[in-house]
Amino acid sequence: MVKKILKEPHYIFESSWEVCNKVGGIYTVLSTRAKTLQDKLTDKVFFIGPDFWEGKANPLFKESKTLLGKWRKSAAEYDGVTFRIGRWQIPGEPIAILVDFKPFFAERNNIFGWAWENFGVDSLHSYGDYDESLMFSWAAGKVVESYYRFFGLTKEDNVVFQAHEWQTCLAALYVKANVPEVATLFTTHATTIGRSIAGNGRPLYDYLDAYNGDQMAAELNVEAKHSVEKKAAWNVDCFSTVSDITGKECAELLDKKADAILLNGFENEFVPQPAAKFTAARKEARASLLKVANTLMGTELDDDTLIISTGGRYEYQNKGVNVYIDALNRLRWDSRLKKNVLAFVMVPAWMKEAREDLKAALKSKKAQQGAIGDPRITHVLNEQGEDKVLGQMNWLDMHNRPEDKVKVIFVPCYLDGKDGIFNKHYYDLLIGNDLTVFPSYYEPWGYTPTESVAFHVPCITTDLAGFGLWANSLKGGVSEIEDGVKTIHRSDYNFDEVCDTIRDTIIKFSEFSEKEVASARKNAEKVAEKALWKHFITYYYGAYDFALSKRDERMK
């Protein structure tokens, strides 16, 4: 059988709000995949992001005054778009282009008018981040057009442009209209409507086929975002999303079936190698987690403590933070639990500063006597009395008392190595966990469980997360904690069942022998290996082929 020859791109442009801007999962998608693309198309891969750091040092971006300097000057002079060029400080160090989009605000009405006249994008009810995002998106589209014209590229150069999330949809539409030789792709990582329905506490999945996307957009006041997203989905050469579960969402809420499913991979260069270095990193992480906890609570928890955590964006319901805390409360009353459990909530909130009393105690050489202030939180929050995590813990009377076998600590900051308490990056602490819990309600893919198994930490997730469904597909059934991933069935109405299953799984894991723990950790590592970009990149090349073929059809 003759293998089909795919149309492959010679140039790839990608635009996202999260290029050199660490916000969430899309940053991980792009930054971990970049090296795989860069290795094949050296310096023919360009990531376009917003320039928030003009005049200030961006630790993720190393500017070059000479790289593509003639084009940069020409773009500013003739195309009216200014940007900085440099290297994204990630594996592969691809070229990054950070755009100054602020000047386009003066043309906002004309730009919105163009989007309406050419594609029917309704910006009438826009507000907040919509305007900012679309001005960046417009500028990103002009960057692609400028490069294409300056270097005299043609259809035979097989140029593709990929837009990520609604924030860059206008760029895809701009390129489609002004540089039709470029094949366009749009990837939604989560639909505006789906996220809004779930975030507002409405049942999404049981009623998915009954919702009308346009009607819900008006009801939830996200009409403009939904409009540009839907028009991009219908007009690009290849519309894609990241999992089958979100594919169903797109078909129902955007009335457009995805042309491709682009599963999110990972890159194991982030994981310490060889084994001795990994072991040392894990030991250091556990020591750090225990030191902060014992200092904060005035306890003497030792290395035999079962350390677990959850993390991600502070989407209290969508990410299942509420489920996690409720499950921990049920766990602390269960007589079957024989081990001490130290549970962390590593979710960035509206953080004000690191706690000075805790910082001082961590530096002190005196033995800590009793808890320091509130023994449940490491940093000071703005409007701390309104915080949902602490509010739920108050409601459940969870105060980390000495007699509690389960103690919960809220770490409400970005773990970027300079938070003032741990002063470590998230990965440098993740590796020290025994188990992680990500009981998501709305999770198109789920990078947090992917990261967990990459660091050999077994995790609990749900089948409402793309990753959880994928883990089940590997098993050919329901994945269990022995397999490295426990996938819990979750629906709109089984909150109690999910909480009980998390509790029971933690107890089960706590009773594992050393050999059983080692086996679960090894299986987690095996799952992670199957999710490496060297495997998943094929989905992207399939999407490139689809887009380029579609371009050829419309260019006839």
C-alpha cells in the first residue's frame, strides 16, 4: 500500500495571547511543542505574541536587534506595525515576535467595521478584554502579511498560520482575506460558550444538545467573543480543538464540527535526568513542602506523610477545586485512613504578598512553637474574607488542628521561583508529591494531570477532561490508580459520588506497599511517554495537510 504523501508546511506562524506570556495551559502547549517544530523547520517557525514588556525585561524573551532586522524596520515603515524580535527562552529557542498593538486602538471602529463587512463578526456588545485581544489579533495578522510580502513568498512555500483561542481569531480572518495563499488554522482550546455555561454553574453536558450557542452567548453576555470565534471556525481552512469531548461541544455550540483533533503533548526535557538527579530533585521538593507546612502549622510531619496537591487556574468549579476540598474533608473523618495527609491547593488567587511572619519563621533557627497565624495559607490575599477556598474550608470547619490527620494548605501564588515562601517553580515542587488530584468539571484537555504523570506522580482526574478520556482509551476501559491515572466518571449531578471516589482512592493509595507505589509511579511514567510530542505532533501535520489541501482547492 502506498503511503499518502502529506502536504507539509515550509513556514509556520502561530499566534497566541500566551506567547512569552505565562498564563495557562496554552502556554504549555506552545512552549513544549516548539522544540519539535524547531528541530524540523529551524527558524521557519514564528510565534507571535503581545508585547506587555516594552521597556522592561521579560524573563521569557531575549530580544535581538539584528535578527530579521531589515524586515522589522520595513514592517514599521511601510506596514504600520511595530514589534520586537528575539528568542523565546524555552527548549528549542524559537523566534518570537512581540507586537505593539496599542496604536491600533485609534482604528478600532474601522477594524470592527471591516470584520463585520467581510466576515459578519458582531463586535457591537464588546467590552473588557475583547477590544484589547482583537487589536493584538489584527496586528498579528499584519505581521504575517508583512513577512510574506517582504520575503517574496509564494503559494509553493506552503505557509501556514495557526490562531489559538478566540483572542487571535481576527488574525486568522485577516490573513484569509489579505494573504489567501497562506493556509489558515484555528484551534479552540475551550469554547467561549462552554466555559461560560460551566463557569456559571449551569449543567453543560446533560443539556449540550439542547443549547443554542448564539442564544446562550446573548444570555451570558459574551456575544462578541462567541461571534469572532464562530466566524473563525467557519472560515479558516482547518478548524480544530484539543479533545473529542470539546469536539462535541464545538459541533453543538458553534454548529461546526472540528476538522481535526489536536491532542496536547508534553516534552520530557522538563523532567530531571538521569535517575540520580530525579531522586535528588524529588527529595529536595519534599523537604521544602514539609518545611513550609511544619513551620506554618507548628507540626512535625515527617517524610512518611502522604503529600498530595491540586493546581491550575483558579476556576473554582470548572477545575474541581470545590470537589477536591470536599473530598479532603470526607477523608479526614474516615477511620480507614492510617497515614498523615498533607494536601496543597496550588492555585494562583488575588495574592497581595508573601506572609512576613511565615518568611521570618522560615529563616529563624529557633524551633517553631505552635501555628503561625492562620495555619492554612502561605500568602496574604486581597479581600481574603471573600476567597472561595478559605470560605469552603471555614464552612467545613477545616482549620488544620493538631489532631487532624488531613491538613490542607492554600498556596495562592504563581510558583515562579520568587514567591517569597517556597521560591521554587511549580515543577520543582510537583515532583515531590505522592499523588495529585484534578477532578475537573470543564477541562478540554488537562495539562495538570499530563505534567503530573510526566514527573512520575500518579494522578486522579475525571472523564470530563480530555486527558482522562485519553487515559481510558489507553487502558481500553476505566483507568485505575494502579495504572498511574485514576479516571473518575463525572456528570452534571454526581458531586457526592466523585468526592467519595476521590476519598476512597486516596485511602487505597495510602495503603499501597512500596512495591505497589513504585509500580503505579512507573505506570504513570509510561502514560506520560505516550503523550510526548514526538507521538502527538502527527496530529498537527495532519491538520497542516488538511489546511494546505483546502487552500489549494479554494485557490483553483
